[in-house]
Amino acid sequence: MENIVEVKNLVKSYGDIRALEGIDFYVRRGEIFGLLGPNGAGKTTTISILTGLSRPGGGSVTCCGMDAAGRMKKIQARVGIVPDESNLYDELTGFENLCFCGALYGVRKKARERKARELIEYLGMGEFARRRYKSYSKGIKRKLTVAAALVHEPELLFLDEPTTGIDVASARTIREMIKELNARGTTVFLTTHYIEEAERLCGRIAFITRGRIVRAATIGELLAGAGNESIIEIALGAPPADREALADDIKKILPEAVVSFPEKLTVRLQAGRDVDLGRPIALFAARGVRVREARLVKKSLEDVFVKVTGVEADAMKGEKEKK
Ligand SMILES: Nc1ncnc2c1ncn2[C@@H]1O[C@H](COP(=O)(O)OP(=O)(O)OP(=O)(O)O)[C@@H](O)[C@H]1O
Ligand SMILES: [Mg+2]
């Protein structure tokens, strides 16, 4: 399949600050690709170079089949850009803002007005579209910023942290919009520091930290690489009379399992391979210990992220929201 974006050994410095230390990645046409990383990792810098807004310090960058360096106009005719901060006009209404963006991209009057109305209807903005942009809530502002990047029907959409700092309902609308656009053929490149967002939306992810891409793969590959260890949590109806004896019995049927009791009513089994749940459950039944629930605890993308980047997931969230 064709790569719509290709980045090789991309370097960028701002004075003494090395924002990108030589990154490589590609985006396939038709996918939702996510650049996931903490504050200052180099996400915005990468987008601005890909869209021709900023020049690479070294390496090569192609976007929509063109060398991105110095091709801002040509690239921007084919891509949509949703910046991390709004680029719309306070004094214009929502409708006017959309039409203005369309005009900037050379969309003819009739076509841009039709597209603007279509987007407004899609977003359920109704009356809001006739009010000035400055009167909108943060969430509506962000939704309109996404719409503004779509008036010229780009083949590739860049979104820089599309849901950071907005309400849950608006974030949801934006995520649904991204999925629908993608289903209709638009390739999506987004940055985020929300691990769950990346997991929910993206087919492939690159982890970036301190100007380096530490891992790029599909969600499936990342999770498979998390290790094939199984963790089983068993909730008991009553605390076991003798924990040690119970642990010893479990060891007899599952010698490699690590048995622990994280809570009074919970037994945790960590085993190096897939475990047949039936055996420990039968054992508990034989000892008269009632089992309320048994579940397999899956490794999450968050575990993989922490392991691969060394960045704690909580630290990543906390930092950002302070902004
Ligand atoms: N115009 C600039 N001048 C100087 N340094 C900059 C500039 N833009 C970015 N940097 C620095 O480059 C590095 C990467 O910044 P960038 O904005 O690309 O990160 P980011 O991943 O988008 O972070 P955030 O999550 O905060 O948006 C940071 O150290 C940042 O301080
Ligand atoms: Mg940024």
C-alpha cells in the first residue's frame, strides 16, 4: 500500500534545543495514525514540518507524494490542519469562519457555502453558527476548528491534540467525526497524550519521547509484544481460612504460578502461559471456597507505553492538564 507520509532521519533544532533527534516513520494511505507522547516530545514540531509550516533541519520528509520542505502551498491544498490552538477569527460567526477557510483554500463560493452548511448540520450547531466565534464554549470552538480543516475536503487530516482540555461530550463528537471521515477514505494523522484515545482511534501508533520515536507498530502488535504472561484474578465469596495452604494447593496444579492475595477476597495468579481457568476453580470448589468471579487481566497499551518509553502514564496526563 502507498505511504502518504514518509519521514526519514528527520532532525530539527531551535537554537540549542534539539526538538527532533532523527525520527523515522511512515503513514499508510487510509489509516488513522497516532503520534503518542508527553509534553515537549516533538509532536507539534513534526506536524509543522510535515505540513510545510516549518523547515526540517535535516533528513527527508514527503507528504502526499511531495517533498514537504518549502512546499507549504501545494501541501496545504491537499491536507487539513487542526492546530493545537484555534486559528479561527473571534469576530466572525461560525459559518463565516468556515467559508473564510474555504476561500483561503480556493474553494468556490457556492461550494464552500454548501460544505459549511453541511458541516454545521453534521455538528448539530444550528443557531450557534450565526453567533460570533468568541461567544462559543471551548468544546464548540474545537469542533468548529476541526470543521474548518475540512471545507476543502483534504485527503489527509492532521489533528494536533484534538481533544485536550475540552468537555467529554465534545471530545466524543470529535472522535466520532474522525472515525467517520476515515471510514469515508480520509487518512488521519493525530497527536495525543491520551493513551486510551490512541488505543480507541488509531490503527497504528508511534511512541515519541524527547525527540525520538521509541516504537511504532499496530495496536495489535504492541499488545502482543507486552508479553504472554496471564494474570488471573479470582474473587472469593469469603476469605480463605488458610491462605498458605490454598497457595500450596494451587502450586500443586500450576507449579509456575505466582500466587498472591492483593485483597482479603481476591486471589491473583500470575502464570507464564495461558492458564486453563477450570483447574483452579475446581480446586477452590473441592476446598469449599466459593468463587464469585474469575477474570483474565489483560495487559493494556498503557503498560506497553510505560515499559517502552519509561514515561509514567500518570505523569503524562498530569503535566498536560496544568497548561
Ligand atoms: N518555536 C520554538 N522555539 C524554541 N523551542 C521550541 C519551539 N517549538 C518547540 N520548541 C521546543 O521543542 C521541543 C518539542 O516541542 P513540541 O512543541 O514539538 O512538543 P509537543 O510534543 O508538541 O509538546 P506538547 O505536548 O507540549 O504540545 C520542546 O522542547 C519545545 O520546548
Ligand atoms: Mg504540541
